[in-house]
Amino acid sequence: MRRHIRTFLEHIESELGYAENTLAAYRNDLRQFASYMERHEPGEPWPEVSKDALVRYVLFLKEREYSTATVARKVAAAKSFFHFLVAERVVRDDPTATVDAPRVRKRLPRTLQPEEIARLLAAPEAEGSAKGLRDAALLEVLYATGMRVSELVSLNMDDVNLASGTVRCFGKGAKERVIPMHARAVEALRSYLEAGRVSYLRDPAQRALFLNPRGTRLTRQGLWLIIKEYVRRAGIQADVTPHTLRHSFATHLLDGGAGLREVQKLLGHSNVSTTQIYTHVSDERLRSAYDDAHPRA
């Protein structure tokens, strides 16, 4: 089983272009599944794993008090794995075909109010240094484009076109998209490139756009810490992650009258149903604003 798991992981990395975080999740989930089968289902012949064995595995996960979302993810990993085995003719029938994952109630994504965004984007100005220029640029670009964190930290110098005010990024499955930026983000990038990046640069051949003090590419973890720092400085009490800016970007666009398909394209969603969750956020914000303006007696 473990040999087939390795083959499957190589397939989704090389053929489907899955991100490292997704690969790590699949790797952990499938290794746990293999360990369970070896320990609890020793009489179950491989590769003829039965549906009953899979149902017992789901019950085992629930007994371990995993959250519904985690159990659903682990079941989804097993389903993807067996779909692959059927396609590769390793197994004849898919035992997961009629195994249902727990239903996960989707939570509406947390977004920041426009005034909170304004305070957050203004926070690096107090730095008055190369760090302030870098941090202002990355916050402005993150909010102006709605990019994923992995996309932002993967940007290289030649991905930015200040003349056209656009940035090129590569999303899930290495899909390329070119995103326009508003003037404020362009100017923040220009200031960073002209006066900030040189302070971090150690190797003239370095092509990463956003650098850390060692002169190497800024990491996801580094970006998260930067945002956490400015959230505190801006006096924002909510739990804010880098993805919160992506959610805020999408919601504010829809609030401003942008079309769903347009937002879908900017976010790099392959399915418009993924983008539709932001319409619910916008509706909720409108109801909240109405309630604030018309309090009940």
C-alpha cells in the first residue's frame, strides 16, 4: 500500500501540480490510513480493501474526536487515492464510491471592514525604513490582487510590470493569470523596488521580489508574522491571517459592483461555485449594515 501511496503522491505533484501544503496533507492522511489498515484490518487483502473496512476507518477517526472537517478531508484523500488506483488498474472496483464523507457546514470567511483595511495598509508608514517600504508593498499588493500567500511569496522581479500596473502569478495547477493593480499598490511597489529592496539584496542574481533580511525569498511563515505585527499596530482585534486579505479583496469587489465571473477570474478559482461564497458574505454585511441603521425598538 505504501508503495502505491508514494506513486500517487508523485502523480499529484508532477502531473497535477499540487502545492506543497496540499501534498503534505495528502501524505499525512494516507500514511495514517495505511497505518490503520495494517494495525486494525490485517486480514483485509490488499489491494482488495472493502467498503466495510473504510466505514470502520471513518468510525475510528470519529472516535479519536477529530473535527468533522478533518474527517471529511481524510475521507476525501482516501477517495482520491482509490480513484487513482482504479485509473491505473491497480484495483478493479473503487471501495470508496459509496462511502460518504461527513457533511461540513461551510463557515463564511472572515473579512475586514474597509476602515480596518485602511488602518492596516497605513501601519508600515511609521517604519520609515526599507522594512517599511517592503511591508507596505507586500500588504498593498496582497490586498490589491487577492493573491494567495503562496502566490505572493513566489513572485519574481519579472512578474511585475509597473508600466502596465499588472502582476503575473501562477496559481493552483501552475495556472497563470495576470492581475491588474490599482495606483496605490503600483506606487508602493515602485518605492520598494527603488529604495527598499536594495537594502535586503545580498546576491545580485536573486530574482525573488520580496526578500527577508538574509537576502533570500520571504517565506509564508515570514509573511504571516509581518501581517500579525501590523494587525496589532493597527489596533485590529480580530484574528487576521494572510488569507483574510484575499477574502476582503473579493468581498469588497462584490460590494463595489464587480461581477461574480470577474472576481472568479481574479482569484484564480476554477469553479464559480467557490467564488459564490463571497456573495453570501456581501449579503450578510448588507443585512448587518441595515440592522445598524434601523435598530429595533
